Amino acid sequence: IEYGIGSGGSAAQQYLYAYGLVNDPAVLQIAVTFPDGRREVVPVENGAYLAIRRLEAGQAQPGQIFAAGNGPQHGVRIEALDAQGKVLYTNQP
């Protein structure tokens, strides 16, 4: 599984995202957990995935959220899930 993370938007509307490629046909979904604990589960389509999380007014800014992480990719956990939701792979030990 290949992945990357980032942030974007304007001062009024910001978001976080995780994206990547999946080569294992048994992986049907990806769960992305950001350093602040929020989790997004997205489908794998045509061997790729994209998880986007909109930040609400008053939430920490992307730089603050990523700075809180202390592991691979600033504390973002990527989990590859099979049809039953079992974790097949993760980017963290």
C-alpha cells in the first residue's frame, strides 16, 4: 500500500486528506485515523483511495493536527481492511 497525506483549502474552509494505491485485491476499504483521533473509512476503487475530512470552524488547523502526531506521516494511521473489516496491513507497528 502506498500513501500520502496533506491539507488544503482556504482560511474559511480547510480540509485534510489521505490518498494512495492498493495492490492487494483482498483490500476493499482503507481506514484513516488522523492524529486528533478522528477516523474516516473509504472504499478502494480501481486500486486507489482518497479520504477527505473537512475541518469545522473552531477545530485545530491542519498544521496543529499534524504537529500533534509523532510517528510515520505525522501520526496518521492507515489501515487496509478486508471484506469483514479485518485489518490486513497498517503503516504503524
